[in-house]
Amino acid sequence: MYEKTLITRSGTARDAGLDVTRVIALLGIIVVNYHGYLNGAQALGYNQSNLLLRLLDPWNGILVFSPVVFVVAAGIGCALLTNAARESEDAGAVSTMRWVLVRRGVTLLLAGLIFDWIWAGTILPYFGTYFLLASIIFTWRPRAIVTLSLTATLGAAALSWWRFERAVDGYSTAWLSPRWIVTPRNLVFRLFIDYTHPVLPWFTYFCAGLLVGRAWKTFVDRRRLIMAACAAVAAVSFTISALALHLSDGLTQHLLSTDPFRRGILATVAYTAIGVGFIALVVTFVDRRRSNRWVGVAQRVGASTLTMYVLHAFVYNAVVNWWSWIDPTGFDVAALFGLITWTCLVIIAFLWTNRFGRAPLEYVLRRIGG
């Protein structure tokens, strides 16, 4: 029973680096979510006089990279899952794998839309959309995937530019940001162009993961060079954005912003680099400590992050909304709350998988999705 969660659908060993990446990134996601949900507008950077608290803005701070890492890791996992079928060029194997992605995508999409009533802004329906799109493109050539990524990046930036210009001219584009999903059009807007993790431009991160996963061995072999390149790209992007903030007008500042919610080109480029570079860093750490017991524990827990992610929302609702044990008091309380929740979930996930083999939601997803 102990080995079951470390085996992929194809029967090969799970990659320890990716699983450890997920469990680390989940900590960042929980802290960001708790800070944003608990403290609301008071958590926003422009309300803070302290530089550190401005950097800890839940929507535009240093921890914003955490969900990006999750999306890049999902793209890598999708590539590793489909590489054998794609490389075999066997029509039957490709078709089987395509339907695996479709079933998983539909499951995550529908479950995510329901879960959104409990945890507004959840990433789950977007993950479902990414997997549905991946079922179409996982056999594409790298150049075509790069072209699609550029299209998503430029499309998001162009739409952001247009909305900014419309706002300056006194016109509202709020119709592109539906509060409730009550029509098919609202659903398309919510999943593809607005809200928390829309396809434009977030699918770029998934595509980056697909490309990394296709060349996984090369990525692992050259991870130090990749880390250096990613750090340089991110540094240049943030430097240009910072200069634009002080030396240019409102439109240029908007277009060159690294605020992920402005969907600019620099933001997408910078966070893609950070996501890929962070995974390379964790892979390097894990590779040096493969025999370490705690790395083994982190890998097992990292294979349970879907269940852990859903549970963190129920913990928050129980502690804050139902029992009123915690009040909004700042980042320190939110971070401590998030750290305690993450630690408890790590312990529960390890004990569960050690006893039963696979976390509950991962089991359900595998049963439905194949």
C-alpha cells in the first residue's frame, strides 16, 4: 500500500521534484488566500505604509507566483502523462490519452464551478479548462504550442489595453467581468478572459509546463542554466516595470505593469520565468537529497495536493465564518493561520496515504478520469 501514491497512471515512478514543488507551492497559496480573504481591502499593498506589507499584497505581492508554479507543474505533469502516447504515434493510444484529459478536464471544471460557491475564485474550474485545451494540443509540435502561448499572452495584453482606453474615455467594460455565471456567455468570459486565472493569459503558464515536460530530462540536466536564465528574465521584467512606474504616463505604466491582474506582457513573461525557475530550484534541492526521509514525506504529501487544497477552504470557512475564532488583524495572523493549516494538512495527508494509498479526491479523479 505504501508505494501506490508514488506510481503514475502508466505504472512509472512519480517525479519527486514535481511533488515536492506542489506541496511547497500549496503553502504559498494557502497563505495568500487566507491573507486576502481574511483581511480584504486592508491587505492591498497601496493601503500599507510598510514596504514588507506592500510586498505581501495577496494579489500583487511576492507570493503571487505560488499558483503560477501550480499551473506550470500541471503542464509538466500533463506532458509526462502523455509523452509515451504522443511519441508512439499510435492513433489508439493518442485517442485513449485524449479522452483521459477530457474526462479529467470535465470533472475538474464541473466540480470547480460547484466549489466556487464555497470558495470564490478557486482555480479548479480553470484547471479543468486547461486540461480540456490540453486534450486538443498535446500532440502539437513545439512551435505551434509556442505560437498558442504567444497568442494567449498578446491577446490578454491587447484586451487589457483596450479596457484601459475605454475606462479613460468614460466607458464601462464591466460586462466582461460578470459577477455571477448565469449565462453561457458569462461562463466563457469567466473562464477565458476575466476573474482569477483566465485562459488569457494563464494558459501560457500551462503551455510552458507542457514544453518543459516534453524535454524533462534535458530540463533536469540543465536546470542550473535554466534557473540563471529565468532569474535574469524575471529581473529584467521587474526592472522595466519599475522604471515605467516612475518615468512614464498612465497607459505605459499599465501596459508595462507586472501586476498579474493587469494581464500585461511583462507580467506573463516574468511569472512564467519565476514558475519555471522555481521548479528547477526545487528539482535541484530534491536531487541532492533523494535519500532524505523528509523529501520522501514531502513527495507523498505532494501527490495529495488536490485534496489538501479543497480542505484548506473548508478549514477557513469553519474557523473564520462559522465559529468566528479569528478576526481580521493583519498578515501575521493570516500567515500563522495558513502555516498551521498547511502543517496539519501535511500530517493528515501523510497519515492517510500511508494507510490507504491515495488521497480521496485524487482517487476519485483517477477513477473518473482514468
